[in-house]
Amino acid sequence: MKKRNFVNVNINPCKMCMAHVSPGDVRHIKAMLRAFGLDAVIFPDISNTFDAPFSRDFQRIPKGGTTQADIAAMAGARATLEIGLTVPDPISPGKFLEDRFGVPLLRCPIPIGLANTDTFMRTLAQLAGRPVPARFPEAPDAGDPAQRTPAAPGCAP
């Protein structure tokens, strides 16, 4: 399968782990990806479904989120970034995509706190092939080199 120029982002793809990420967190991660110029399939994308306004008409599965077409396209991504280090290989979508379709897998902690956010930003910069955008002046590798935080490793394969 020919690789396309987008990345997969799996956010805690484990039911019991979802409590760690809110719809607002997913929206912020999407904004960070856009700032780096990265086109991504977010799975699951709860940014507009888990905090939708009240409706008298019950919908078992709200509209929005990751589409079936997006999920099918994930096999053609140039990389998968799995956010959350608690997903065992047997149930990891990223590991499945790596084993079945050869999509490289990077595992990254949730970008909460300085060290984890620095790691996440460095990984996005690496995936994008560009420096950290100026909109994130406190991020690693941005601004005055004397003011940078000590190097943290990128996300691990």
C-alpha cells in the first residue's frame, strides 16, 4: 500500500484509559498538529462528540468523530503516534497497523506537564520536519537557545 502524507494519532485507544483525556484536550492536540502543518487522523476523535449540547433526541452514537473512511485510511499513513503508554500490544491499534501494514509506531506519553509536553513537541517537530512553531515560545527548541529546557527524548518506537 502506498504511504500517504498524513499521520495517525491514537489517543489512549483503550476504553479504561479514556478518563485521562477530555474533549478539550483532543481539541488542543488537534490545534497543535495543525500548527505543525500535520494532517492527521485522530482516533478516537471525541473533540465534538463527548461534550455536544443536550438533545431531546437520543443518539446512541453521536454524529462526528472519526469516520469509517478515516479509520480505513489509517493503514496508509506514514506513521502512527500513540498517545498514552498504558496500551498493551495485543489491543494497540498502533501495533496492529505496524504489524499488518508496516506503519511505523511511536508511543508517547500524554502531553501533560513539562517533560511530557516537551517530548510530544519534539516528536511533532520530527514528524513534520520543521522546528517548533513560534506560537509555542516555551516549547523545546523554540526561541533563545540559552533559555531552552534540557533535551528530553522523543517518543519511543
